[in-house]
Amino acid sequence: MKNMKISIALLLLVTMVVSVVGCGAQETTAPKEEKTSTTSSASVETEYVEIQEMEPVEETETEQTYDVVVIGAGGAGLSAAIAAAEKGANVVMLEQRSVVGGNTSWSGAGMDIPENWVQEAQGIEDSKELYIDDTMKGGDGTNIKELVNTLAENALPTAEWLRDTVGVEFMDDFQKHFGGHTVARAIVVKGGVGSQMILKELEKALELGVTIKANTKAESLIQDESGRVVSVTAQNTLGQDLTFNANKGVVIASGGFAGNVEMRSKYRPELDDSVKTTNTPGHNGDGIVMAQELGADTTHMEFIQTYPFAFPTTGKITFVADTRMYGAPMVNIEGNRFINENDRRDVISKAILSQSDGFGYMVWDESILTEARTLEIYGEEYEQLISDEVLVKADTLEEAADFFGINKDELAKTIQNYNSYATDAIENGTDTKVADKEFQRNAKMATVEKGPFYIQKVIPSVHHTMGGLVINPDGSVKNTDGDTIPGLYAAGEVVGGIHGNNRLGGNALTDISVFGKIAGESAAQAE
Ligand SMILES: Cc1cc2nc3c(=O)[nH]c(=O)nc-3n(C[C@H](O)[C@H](O)[C@H](O)COP(=O)(O)OP(=O)(O)OC[C@H]3O[C@@H](n4cnc5c(N)ncnc54)[C@H](O)[C@@H]3O)c2cc1C
């Protein structure tokens, strides 16, 4: 066990440092795989960290006992493990992959926190009530209100815990305003990538003595005669069958089921294998299946979110398309706008898929690119999009339109109209919802007028499964009779009901951190 802890710590120290000044990059040292890139501008310094893979380790004991067993080493699992260890529990984490972090490490690291410190510095007024209201409206009121209240109540204290105790670094002058939120309230982890948060959480977990078993897939849960969950069976990639006993509790934090085509198309037949996913490999709903075998209840399984702005080539999410938050409009192949670009993800996804070619095309100019800090934060992705030929940079709008075969005459008219709405919003202070006479855009507007111009082709991809296990506010799992299953807790995307039928951007990281911490504390304190 000790060897594993040490090897992870060493791997984290092996880094490649890349310094970027303007658009040029200089590599200073380059050990394999793990890398840190640093960009500086007048006001932002960003870092990207990739967590390195771990080799399988042969277990000398196939049955081991801890206080708390956590299944899945993503953001929810790490929050749970740290919180449990802080309460004095001896914790083990089981992670099926060779690398920890799950979807959390790929995330854009935007976390909705009402009344946060960046809002305070920027003079943005917010409240827990407004956040609850936005989250409930985002889910069309189908959310489990009791859990949304817990989310709102604990959002700020949990963010402060991540910042002050765990050591997660957030940008102190930058926020995101995701669709469906009345105000900008998403603080962003430095680097704009969740791997940075995972790195800090991993370091903290190791410092607190948490044992991490990578390459180890949990397979089933075992109850004692009283019905209490007391063990997890697992198999590692060396083929060893293992049992992990839990004196106090088991926390399921295995993420959602976006990668399980059979499971998702059972609930949403149209989400078959023709639709790609934004997720990391291994989101197969294992935790849901394991808990269901013990009679656990599920809810909202049919609520599956597609993310509108993904790479047409791979299905991966594109953060470069965040330019929409800074003014970029979206058009179709006919050159016309067709939706409020900051509408809910389900609404935009549906609108894109109903266009004649099933794609959306984001349009922006150099000043929007600069305002969004695209090259500073997402320079690597930008290059990938260009090389995949799904993003074009051109001196004129016509040239950019020609690259994708967009009707350039219509596009010119569309941008002319859009610019007049944006000018009204900017110069007269008219609310964008009023200024945008066609689509009542509820986000920042900016004119698209000075080259170079950019057009990016996007497609929806399966992103988040809102359904999953039913929990109490203390993270304990309920069975189909509404009773608590003793010894069993769950947190993160494996849980259902918090987001209702539509999760708002930035709300998952809040959810996994808040409920991960709660579940870890509950498990550690279980009698
Ligand atoms: C590309 C992308 C960008 C996103 N950006 C944002 C954002 O900016 N803000 C936001 O709020 N949300 C964002 N989200 C959503 C958010 O990242 C996820 O909902 C969240 O990270 C889920 O956290 P989790 O801990 O529940 O699961 P994960 O982080 O996915 O971790 C689950 C872990 O469990 C492991 N596991 C699964 N089954 C087993 C098993 N049987 N045994 C052992 N281990 C197992 C998995 O391998 C994985 O490592 C984004 C999602 C994606 C895909």
C-alpha cells in the first residue's frame, strides 16, 4: 500500500514545463506524459496539468479492511476521501482506470458558487435564493428541491474548503456566466481545466494518508445479515480478485453512464451509437447497477444532457466555443441565426440537430477572441480544431464562410443585423434581451466587425446523465421503499435528481464537491 502512495506522489512531480509568451511556446524540460504549461498576460496566469498514468501493482493481500471505501477517483470521490480522512477515517479509493480524475479532470473547471469572492470583487450581487431559483428553473422544476437547498447552502463553504484547506487555486479575476444563470457566478480553477483541481485534491488525499488503488474495478457490494453494506469486491488489471471491507461505509462516486450506449439508449432511444460523447472512457453506470442489485432506487434516468458545442470529429467538448459567452453568435449553413446562443443546453442541442445539415457555426472576430482569452487558456484545443478543419481563421468573413460552404450573402446580412443589436446593447445600455430583436439573447453581445474572422463548426454530444441513485441530503442511498440502505453513500454524477431534467453549466462541479464532502463525512462518522 505504502509503495502505491509513494509512486503516485513521485509521478506527480514529473512535469514538463512550457512557457508561453503571446502565441509562441518554448519547452524547457520535457519528461514524458505529464505536463504543465504556463501562460501569462497582464492579468491572468494559467496552468494545465495532466495526471500521469499508474502501473498496475500486485496485491499481497487480497482481502483488506479500511474504515471507508470510495468507488471512483474523480472529483466526487476525492472530495469524499479527503473529507472522510479529515474526520480521522482510514480510507481507500478504488479506480478502474490507470489514471485518476475521471470527467472532472477533463472539465472546464467552472464551478457555480453564489455570493463568491470574485462576484464580490466585481460588484455582482447574488444570493443562495437566486441560485436555487435558477437551478430549479434550469431543471423545469423537476429537481429534488431538498437536495438543491443542500447544494446552495453548502456551495460557498465547500468552495472555501477547496481553496483554503485542499489547496485548489481559482482565478481571482475571472468568472464564467453559463446559460440559465441570472448572473455570472462560476469561479474557474486556474488553467481552466479540471486536472488542476484533481492534482490538488490528489496531493491532499495522499497527505492525509488515503490509499489509492488504480487499475482496480469495483464489481459488487456486499451486505451483512442486517443489510448493512460492509464490503466491495473488485478485480485489478492483473486479474486478482479482491475484497475491500469497510468498517464504517462505502461511498459510490463512479460517475454517470454517458459512455454506456445500451443503458442510455434504453432510456433515450435516439441517443444510440450514432451520437458521440464528451466523456472520458469508463462512464458505464457501474455504481448504479451495483447499488440496484441491493434494491437501491434510481430517478430521472431518462434525463440525459447533450452538450451543444462539441468537436464534430471526436464528440469532445470544445471550450474555444465559449466565445459565445463573450459575444459570438451562431449561424446555420444557410447563414442565419436560429437560437439564443446562451439558451439552455437541451434547447440549443435540439435546435442544432434540426438544422438542414445538423451543425451549428459559431462566428467571431479578433476582439471577441481576445476578450474570451481563448488562446491563453485553450490554445492547445484551438490548434487541434484548426488541424481537424472544424475551425477556420480568415481575413474576411466571406473567406471564412466559403471554407464551410455557408451562404455568405445571408451571413453578411445576419452579422450586419447582429452588429446593430450589439451596438444598441453596448452604446445605449439596452438589455441584450431587448436589443436582440430576433432571439432575445441573454448574454453579452459584441460586434463582429474587424478581422481576422473565425468560424467554428459544432455538433451536440452526450455530456451528462442527470439520473442516478436517490440519496438523502446526508449522502446516504435510499432503496425503492424510500428507506436508507445502511453503510451506503453516493455522490457526484452517479446520483440523480439534483439537476432535474437539465443541468446548468458549472453546477456539476458544485454538486460533486458539495455532496462528495458530505458523503465522505457521513461515511466516516457512521455508527
Ligand atoms: C469535457 C467535460 C467538461 C465539463 N466541464 C464542466 C464544467 O466546467 N463545470 C461543471 O460543473 N461540470 C463540467 N462537466 C461535468 C463534470 O465534469 C462531471 O459531471 C463531474 O466531473 C463528474 O464527477 P464525478 O466525480 O461524479 O465523476 P468522474 O469525475 O467522472 O469520476 C468517476 C470515476 O469513477 C471511475 N469508475 C467508474 N466505474 C468504476 C468502477 N466500477 N470501479 C472503479 N472506478 C470506477 C471512473 O473511471 C472515474 O475515474 C464537464 C464534463 C465533461 C465531460
